[in-house]
Amino acid sequence: MSTPTTSTGPEAAREPAPVGTGDPRTLLTAVRSEVAKAIVGQDPAVTGLVIAMLTGGHVLLEGVPGVAKTLLVRSLAQALDVDTKRVQFTPDLMPGDVTGSLVYDARSAAFSFRQGPVFTNLLLADEINRTPPKTQAALLEAMEERQVSADGQPRALPDPFMVIATQNPVEYEGTYPLPEAQLDRFLLKLILPLPERAQEVEVLSRHASGFDPRDLRSAGVRAVAAPNDLAAARDQVRTIGASPEVLGYIVDLVRATRVSPSVTLGVSPRGATALLAAARGWAWLSGRSFVTPDDVKALATPALRHRVQLRAEAEMEGVTTESVINGVLRSVPVPR
């Protein structure tokens, strides 16, 4: 049985959140700027992670090795001043290695619960598709109910709590596809592409100048927000309005995926609520008090791409989930 790797940022590397306007939107916008001190490019992924934090959702990150997935998560935790732990998912990882387990204490002749790495604010589930479904399922309760049950007793997870899982899109040997129930619990699936040439030159320039990805403090990444700022921001996001026309537009989009001839499984009602939540988070970040159809369209692909299952013959013909969603966006009338 393997031992999960955990890591938390050194307390000495953290600085208190700045005393300024106290405006949650200003502070959460500053988080994106802080992460950019360590991450070159990948702005859509950074924004997606902030939206997920604002709405209490989880994120699936997909990218080839070496595109800074782990560094992105560590930088986000540093900028938000929250604890983070990392679990390397492997074929021999057991559910108790993630959630914790009951341990017998010979001195007291009783069992006590030893917390697993899931008891943190931001859990990095690295290469989640390398562990069998039994261990993947250990995260289902944590992601949905924000708790872990052991010996019939639920134990609440810290607040905020977020799972950021990563997977490699090019390796299939020794991997296990994530079941639909697991995928459906991720608010967004974000793709980290290879950088453009200019961005890759910037990465090398930073390393040539002494950038150390293991020391975020030396890179200037500091805590610009705190958990209480995030809680205040979430309260404001919940007030973002959505007209009946926009709600109907979201429903029409997800229903259109279910009747696509290329699809065996369309977007569930949970997917519709996820798209609404993501659109509200983006509207709030953009300074609006209501959701527009453009907000919905902007978040449709990351919110829905992992909830669509293609027919085998469609995949052989080169159809992708992104092309299905783009077709739906073109075919469904946009409300005024």
C-alpha cells in the first residue's frame, strides 16, 4: 500500500492578506495577478480555478506533463492563504489513504480516527485516473457532502474545501477512466495547453533569472486574500441574478446535448446547475449583478465538456465533445 504524498506551504512563506479596500472582488481579482507571478500564460485556467473557488466547485485539470499543473495549484493556495495537500494517485492507493481510517490505540484499547490528506482546504488529486474506481469513489462523499464518514460517523471537512484533480490526456496504459458519477461532480474541466513560443521563452527567462518553483515566496507570490474574504465573495456571488430567459437558455443548451446524434449521454440537470453557478461567478468577477447569455456561452465548454459521452462511431469520425458543445451553442437561439 502506497503512502500519499502531502505538502503544505511553509507558514513562514505566507504574508497576511493586505489591509486595503476590503472589497472582495478587488481581492479575488488580485489573486489572478499573484498566480501570474509564477505561471506564464494559462489565464483561462487561472480564471476557471478562481470561479470554482467562488462557487464552491471542484476542477478537473487536463494537460501533458510539464505544463505547471501542480505549480498552478500551489500558487493559488498561496495567494488565497489556504492550506493545501497533494495526493499522488497510484494503482495501489487505498480509500483510507485519502480519507483517513480508524486506528487501534493499544493504550486506550479503543479505535480512533486518523485524518487523511482530504482534510485540507485545497486537495490536489494528482493523476486521479491512475487509481482504481474504488479509490476514486472515496472522494465522492467528500466532493458532494463536504464530509467523510467512518464507522457510521460523519466528519466535516474544512471550509473552504476544493478538489483539484489532474490527469494526463496522452497516457492510457495503467489508467482507469473516471466514472460518469465522478466526472459529474467536477464543476469545470480545464485544459492546460502547451505554451506559445513567446510564453515558453518567458518561462526560460524566469528560470535563467533564478526563479525557483519550489519557493513561491522568492517569486513574489504573496497572500492577497484570506478565507474570510473568500466567504464574503461567495455571499456576493449568491446574489447574482439570472432572468427566466437566461435560465431557459441554459436548460435548452443542456437538453440539446441529450438529443445530439453523436452523443450517448448528454448533460444532466446537475450540469445545468453547474453552468449557472460558473456563469454567476464569471458575471461577479466581471462586475455585473446579473448573468448574461454571453456569460453562459463563455463557460459552456469548460462546464459541460466532461459531462458529454460520445458514441464510439462519432469518435472514430473525429467528433469531439467540444465540437458537440459548439454545435449546440450555434443551434440554440440566444435570448435577447
